[in-house]
Amino acid sequence: QVQLVESGGGLVQAGGSLRLSCVASSRIFSSNVMGWYRQAPGNQREWVASIGRSGATDVADSVKGRFSIARDGAKNTVYLQMNSLKPEDTAIYYCSTAPPGKNGASWGQGTQVTVSS
């Protein structure tokens, strides 16, 4: 059973915006804090943002003021709105629970974000 499906990535110029979506299984979505993570070539996967079931959010310092996270309970979907993108935001973006792997959640295939200078 596919648990997490990310979409919305692409190629964008520096300063541009993208909105990523992650559709989760209802079991995963309804029971957990959800998060976005990213992995750039040669780097470890890092946490980007998370959102609780109540809607409380937290974002990494590196993206604070530029990225925001939201969730839609009716669609079992988590969003990552990315504004003022920088080349260093280039990575594969994944969603999962926060912390990752709770309740057996596995990683999705991710979505590639490439920011050109």
C-alpha cells in the first residue's frame, strides 16, 4: 500500500515559488505530526518543516520566512509553500511523519526541486 505520494516539484528560477503536495494514507495522516524533509546531492536528509494535528507549525531556520507548511484534513494532504527560492534549496523533497517513520510510515518517492541562479 502506497502511504505517501509527493508532487509539485520542478525547475524554477531563483526568487520563484513552488507548492509541493503530499497525499498520505488516512491512517498515517490522521494520527501524526507530518513533516517535509529534503536531501541535496551528497548531503544527509534534513528536516524542513512540520505541522501538528492542531495546525501548529515549525520550520527550519534555513527556510524561515520563505517556506510555510499546511495540511488539509479533508484531502489527507500536506502542503509546502516555497517562496523566494534559492539555488541552495535544490534537493529532492520528501514528506513523512515527524519524526519520520512513525506508525510504520515509509518514505515516498520524493519530488525534485531545482532552483537555477
